[in-house]
Amino acid sequence: MGVILMLGSLWTLSGTSGSAAKGDDAIFGYVPLSGDWKQGKKGNVDGEARKKAPALMVSADKKGGYAEYETAITADKSASFILGADERGEGGVEIQFNVKKDSVILMSRSDGEVLKKIKHALRSKKEVSIKVRTDGTTASLWLDGDQVMQGVETGPVHGHHGFLVEKGKAHFRQTTVSEWRANLDGVKIGSKGWALTPGGLKSVKTNQQLLSDTKAEDFSFETRLYLTEPDSSASLIFGIDATGEGGWQVEVDEKRDLIRLVDLKGGKTLQSVSTGIQEDILYHVKIVAESGKVHVFWGEDPGPLLTDEEVGTTEGYLGFAAEKGAVFQDARVSGFEGNLEGWTPDRGEWLPHLQGVMGTSDGEDNAFRMATTVGNDFILEGDVTIQDDSSYGTAGLIFRSDGASGYMLQVDPNLDRIRLLDLKGDRTIGESKRELSPGQTHHVELHVVGHRSRYMWTDMKNLQSMLSIPLIPKGDSG
């Protein structure tokens, strides 16, 4: 099965309930949600729990993905630093300091699961400095300069950070955050030769390479970058194989004032363009690879700066290379757009694509990709394309699923039909005939309310009427 999902969005039909904000004073950059908060000198804050409510305060802005947080906590009983929470202070992860039990706990706030617990001597009203680094789906922790947790699996962490006082009082120094915005997976920002700074991800040594776990073939890959030292350079690299060999790079070379496309296997420059490159100027560079052709865009010019049509296959891993003094910001590879979060592949191969994400199944087994976003009554919509070379392929949108059971709206061009399946037993609940062709993009919209679902099918020529199909009564959501 080959399928491209270009857009996916989930809209709740029941709305959300908010928490009333409480607090004595407005605190710049933060929103007090409960308990008592006061702002001191130099941005420090003091929180005090009430009898029936802890003191909770979150940042006004969101951070996450690849980030480092630094703060200091002084607690008399129990206090926490939280990150990845929503605007109500719910969800995310929590680093809890329990003075009485001399323990530091990293825990999930959505289900209370303890991810890592250590014994650490804590004194009442004695300050502990902390640093937390999130690398996409893992977290590492330093206390007073010593690393005490490394690469603990947390899942995606993105949202508001803040402070929590479960009991008693606590004092917090204002947090500083260094963030690198990127949607690539598995980048180890703590690798030697690299540092996360307020300006972005910086190379602090010469001849540095940093690979991600993101693999792609037809894609767009872009970043904003600047050079802080003379004779420095920065590169986007792509097409690297599993051994770290081969591939190509697009290099921004300040010393020679060149933008170059280089074959890494032989070190040969395939294309180059002369252009003025200056220190401390933010530049935008973008690569578009499709069907063996590579286009390189520079700045805000809508047309490519250089093009090579004979590169061949570009499938491989993405990453970066740099000399000392190169800083990367806002790195992005094309992929699945929408507001569903926490995507995890389950069987098959899923690659970023120019039109979204491409899934390929292995033989007879289906390839699944599931999000952690849940809902009871909702509208789920997305665009689906069965590739031209997948004449026997099928694709579907899955909902109210726990990974084993649930429902799928299946697009089947082999039999020209749309089916609603109960995944437990692969049983057909509803079916509709449609003229379908591989290579054609269709928009699917699912309305799920209670124990009924309706779907609307859109293609380039027709807007089909919405059909209503009953679901088997189930209490779970997904």
C-alpha cells in the first residue's frame, strides 16, 4: 500500500472547559492559574499552595521539541517544574522535588506514570539549580551542574512550562529557555560540537556533522541560518544511507561566497552559484527534491538559485554539517499538516513527502500510524491519495481506536468503494460505491457523534452527499 495523507485535523464538537485564573498579581510572561503568587526582584516568583488547591502557574508562550530550560527552585515541602502543559496547566511532564522524601521524580502529568525516580538529598528552603533538555521525545536532567537523568522517554513535549507548589511555599528563579524549532526526529542536540543557544542550534567546533532519524525521498527541507565567525560555513545534508555514508549537501560557504551542491560520496561539486554572504545575517535556504531532481532556493526569491536534474534517488536521512560559528534556526522538512499530535508509526514505513506523509506497507500487512490526540464527538478530516504505482493499494482514516480495535474509513480503488470497517474482526459496517483512481486526491470528512458517524467525500469534480452510518456502541474514544 502506498498512500499520501496531506492534511489531518480533528475538531472537537463538545468544546473544552477552562480553569479560572487565580493570583494576587500579574506576572510578566506567566499566567497564575491557582494558589497565591507574588513577583519579587529580578523576575523571581514566590508561590504558596492553599488548603484545597496547589499553586500553579504556566508560561504565556509555548516551547518544546528541542529545548533547554534552566531555573532554580527553593521549596520547604514539595514543588515542581512542569513543561509541555496546555493552557490550563494540564498534561505534559513534571519534575517533582519532594523535600521530605529526598526524591526527585520525572512523571507524566496526563496519567501520573513515574518515568524516572532518583534519591537526592534535598534540604528545606535550600536552592537547587536545574537544567532540563528535551530532545524531541526524551528528556535529560541536571541538578546543581550534575547530570542525574539521561534520555528518559517522555513522548513529544511541546507546550507551556511553569511552576507547581503542591504543599507549603516555594521560590523560583525566572526560567531561561533556549529553543531550536525543528520537526525532524532523533536529533541529539547534546552531541559534542553542538550547543543549544538562545539564537538556535550552534556549531562550536570545526567540521561538525549532525544527523537525524528522519528519512525522506521526495521532500522539501529548509532552515534559517546565520554565521557568527569569518570563513565559516553551514550545510543541509540529505540522502545519507544507514551507515552514514553517501548523500549530498547544500553548503553556504562564506569564505568563497558560494552556494554549492556537493556529492558527498566523491566530494565533487555538482553545481555552484556565487553570491554575497555576510556574518550575522539571517539567511533562508530550502531544498526541494523530487523524482531525482534537486532545486535549491535562496532567500525569499520564488525561483530556484540552482537546479540539478541528474542527482538520481535522493532517499536517505537528513541532517546538518557546519564549521565553527554556524547557527541553525527553524529547520523543517515537509510532512503531515494538521492539529493531531503524538504520531507513532506501527508497521510499514512512513516518510515525509512533498504532499504530506507517505506510508508503504510490507506485503500483506497494513501499515498504521497513530496519534495520541483523543476525542469523543469530533470532526476528523484529511486528504488521501493512492499512488499511481500502487494499483492494489488501499488507505484509510482510523478513529476511536486503541491500536487494536476501533474503526477505519477505507478508500479502495481496486473495487471502487468506500467502506467503514470495525477493525475488530475486519467487519464491514457501511459501504458506498465511488469511482476511484490511483493518483487522484480525495478529501474525506468524518463527523462522529455518539454512536453514529457520517462522512462526506470530495473530489475534484463532485461533492458527494453526507452519508450516516451507525457505530457499534463503545465507551472508548480516540
